[in-house]
Amino acid sequence: MPPLITYEEALQLGEIEDHAQIEALIDRAWKARLESFGDSTDLCSLVNAKSGGCAEDCGFCAQSRFAEADTPMHAMMTPEQILEHARAAEAAGAHRFCMVTQGQGLSKRDFQNILDGAKLVAENTNLKRCASVGHMSVKRAQELKEAGIQRVHHNVETAESYYDEVSTTVRYEGRLRTIQAVEEAGLETCVGGILNLGESREQRVEMAFQLAKIDPTSVPINMLNPRAGTKFGDRDHMDPWEAVKWIAIFRLILPAALFRLCGGRVENLGELQQLAVKAGINGVMMGNFLTTLGSEPQDDRAMFEELGLNVARQPDNGSEPRPDNRSGWLEGQTPKTPVDDLIDSQAEANFWNPEVQLRRKKKSSVPPRPDGAANRGLEIVQVEGDGR
């Protein structure tokens, strides 16, 4: 579906600041969302299957070896551990589950763990399955598909014209090649970025139209949650009205994509999270994020239900029917499973909790950033640490 607004109209909408005008824009985006998706939702949950020690220099990330922030460490999970977290995600009401690892790619052994974990999730849950495992070839993408992965996440992060400010060791062209490999393997694509990395309003419009050209199935929208000791560690959070405005603009540029709110939504949007949903969101990353805490799953579901949206598991959570998942189900059906009775109960499964399951390790030495930029925000941590 082509954009509902032109490049020039998007630039003009990016300049509005009056709340009444933003609310009118939100209503327009809400209508576009309902026209494409009705009352359906697409709620995702993730597990940080391998964290820390990343060799890349992405300026927003504490996992980078170039960041002076404490490294959030987690060894590669076993397939059985991945399944345990998937069961918890299903119990929390998630429709899909994403296995995420750090870095540009995985070793043969770690990649096999993801394949084996995906097979277990396919065999033992009724979740749709996603993976975010860095760059890959068509061959690896095909292996993911054969293991039961249906969608692969790989962000462009920001506009191409601003990209070198975000990362110098991971090339923009390499990201596009991975997305093309995923498409060639017959998998759905999940491609988005992060707002408030220092990009201009014009560059936000640029990124949205670049995403429209890629035409991903799903678009995750993140907002920077600054980590002290990273390149962007001293940035302020976005004004919540500004954030909601840009979600609505992106929705009008990408009317057929599944939108989900991801990292930084709690810190940047605050009480305007539900208004952001009305600006065109299909779902959220439920519960916790890779290295930070999120919302309670029951609060996430209530946020959608209060707008009259359906958070129940259903055969079509998006723009096209995707009858799930386990062998033997009749096409088009998503039968009730015993785990549906566990909704709101986390007692029987281990929901991903970065505060408990990540080990925060101080770096003994930090090499200079390849772009020569400083890591920022550390002085705030030091002052707080002194009790002042």
C-alpha cells in the first residue's frame, strides 16, 4: 500500500507543535490503522538470549565494547531456557516471541542454539516466532525458516543520511543486504529504528520513506532511553507529544505495516502511551526489553482493550492470515490451549527479567570510539553515586 501522504506533507506535519493539531493528526492515523487492521492486535515478547561483549560501536548501546557503561552480560541460552521464556510470554498473553542476540552475527554453535530453541517453541507453544540475530546470508535465513522462524528483525536504526553518526562498524548497506536475504528466503521482515538519536525532523521523514521502500511486514518504533557511558548517554528524553506526533506521521507513510512500540516507550511517553497506540500502533513489546524493565503485561493488554481493541489470540493478528503454528492444526484455526488459562500468572514460567538475569560487569578497559566521539552521561552517574 503506498503512503497516504507525500514527502512534502510529512515535512509539514513534522513541524506542528500545537496539541490540538497533533490530536487531529492522531485521529487521522487511527482511522488509517483501523482501515488496515480493524480491532486486531499483534503483541510480542522477547528474550535476550545472548547479551554483552558486542564488538560494534552503535552509539545508543551499552553492550558495545566501545561504551563505558557497565556491560549487561548473559551467556548464550540453551534451547530449553529459550522455551521456558517462551512459555512465560505465552502465559502473559503474547501472540509472538522473539529470540534476540547481540552483535553482527552468531557463531555456528550459537546459531544452532537458536535453531534448536525455535524448534522447541514451535513444537510446544502456539506462539508466532521471530528472531533477531544480526547479519545473515540467504542460507542462514532459510535455516531459520526450516526451524520454524516466521519473521526476522533487523533495524536500519535511522535515516541513511544520519547513519554514520549512529554506527561506523555496521554499515547501512550491510543492513539492507540482510533484509534482502530474509525476503529471498521467504520470511517476513521486521525493520524499524530509534527516534531521538540526534537526527533532524527531515531525517525522520527520510527514514520513514526509506522504510516504505523496504516495505517490511512489521515496523518496531523505539525511542532512545539514554544509557550513561554511551555516545548518546546525555540526551534528554523526547517530549511525549513530539513522539506521538511522529508515530502518527510514520503510520500515514506506512499504512500497511504492523507497528509496535518497543524500547524507551515507558520513559519517553509516560502517561501518553495509550495516545501513542491511538496514533497507529498494532502492538507493543510486552513486558521487559533487552536490558531494561518495561510494563506489566496486564497493563499492556489493558491499554489496548480500553481503546476497543482485541488482545485475544486469533488466527489473523495482522494484515494477512497467518494460521499457526504446530503441525496438525487445521488451517486458519488457533485453538485454545491449556496455557491460555495461565494468563496473568507468571508462577509457572520464567518471564524474562533483565534486572535478575543479566550480570552488569564493569569494563576493565574501553577502546576509543572509531568515530572519535566521547561517551557521555557518566558525570551524572558519578554525582549520584557520591550521594549528591
